[in-house]
Amino acid sequence: MAIPAKVVKLRESMAKVDFGEGVLRDVNVTLVDAKVGEYVLVHAGYAIQVLDKRAAEETLQLWREVLASSENLSA
């Protein structure tokens, strides 16, 4: 399973990425040619693909809907 995140900072082979809502993590970017401001698909701490903004935002919206549904089921 991989989740899109926006690259906010690059430093050599590592990037600080934003998964949304203030969730920032460091990921390895040696497998992709990512730039600050771009979206990457993250799996197990590695950026595995650069995504266009529209695809990333659509996928993030789907994740929010899935998470909201699961919260409603557990309530």
C-alpha cells in the first residue's frame, strides 16, 4: 500500500514530505527524481513514484473518505 505525499524539503537522498493535516515524515527519495512541491507515492519509507498534483489530490481525498468511514464504523 502506498500513500501520496507532497515534498516540502529535500536533503541529499532524503525528503521531508507532508501527508496532509500536519503529518510530516522523512522518506528516502533515491528511487525517484523528486523536487520540492511535487507529490510522490510513498511505500515503506521510500518514495517509489512521482505523481501529478491532480492524481495525488484525488487519491488523498479517497484516503480521507476511507478513514472517515472507518471512524464511523468504530463509533
